[in-house]
Amino acid sequence: MAAQIFLASRSPRRRELLHQIGVAHMLIDVAVDESPRPRETPPKYVVRLAREKARAGAQQRPAGSSLPVLAADTAVVVDGRILGKPNDREQALAMLRLLSGRRHQVLTAVALMVAGRCDSRLSRSRVSFRRIGATEALAYWCSGEPADKAGGYAIQGRGACFVSHLEGSYSGVMGLPLFETAELLESAGITLLTGRSTTENIVA
């Protein structure tokens, strides 16, 4: 099946979710500055980054290509504070201590660049964690799973053991809210669920 879109992301979770809804795609590797701006709210932050990634991906399409470009960004938010990916073990353990025994918000924005226009959607979910002991937090870090995850955990992996309740989108917490993604793709005339999807090579 020929690629229907470009995905401006290296995230294997986002690739898996696109496969789930039958969208064949080609990968584009983009790099944008993910630093929050002064007084920027978490919702505006994730929407801005998703749109910037989609625009950056559109600029990197091969000459002559007009395929839509899909991008997303996810942030874990506690008390208005954005938790990105941990830089090291101590930061990851600090994040798990902060999330332990309480509820946090997961915001994921998805953006689609098509025909010179960028549209976006925002998914909001609330996730409650049980209490996490210091020993199991360290064991979780040593598993390697938290290193490249916003908030330092993966709901689709071992981190699911910490989740006592979820309100919202499971796929959104993973990194690509499928309801909002499907809305954007269908509005661009892309047919979903038509068969087995494929992933083509990364365009550097």
C-alpha cells in the first residue's frame, strides 16, 4: 500500500497507532526547539509544538511531494508544570515521586499540514497513579522504559502497573489520540481502516 501521509516523528508508539487504523505512512525526522515560552500554558505549548513539527515536516518532504504531514506532541502536566522526557535517572525518579498517589493530566496535540494549511486538535486525559515505592520506581527506571517518555512512564508498557484510573483517551496518553487523528485525516480525504498499513523509510 502506498504511503498516504508523512509522519513527522520517530516515536514507535505513534507508528503503531497509525498501523492500528490502517494508515500507510512514510517517516520524516524533524527537530524543533521544545522549550516552553514564558507564560505559555500547557495546552498552548503542546498545540504549538505539534503544529511546528508538522510545518517542519512539510518543508522536508521530497521535491514534488504534496502528501499531508502529521505530527503530534505530548505533555504530562502536574499543578500546571509540564513534565517532559527525563534527562537522567534522578530526574525520572523525581517525576515518579511527583506522580505517585495522585492524579495528573496528559495533553496530546495532533496537527496535520495539507495543501499549505495546518489544522490541529487537542486531547485531554486525566490519569491517576497509585502510590509508587522507591524500590519499584528504581526498578522501573532500570527497565529502560521511562527514558524517552513524557512524564517518565509508558501507559502501554510496564508503567500501566501504576495506573489506577484513566479518564479520556488511552491512545492520547500513548502519544497519538486516534479519535482526533481520524477526524483530521478524514477531513483531508484520507480513507481509514482500508487494509494493512505499511511504514516506509525515514526521510532525513
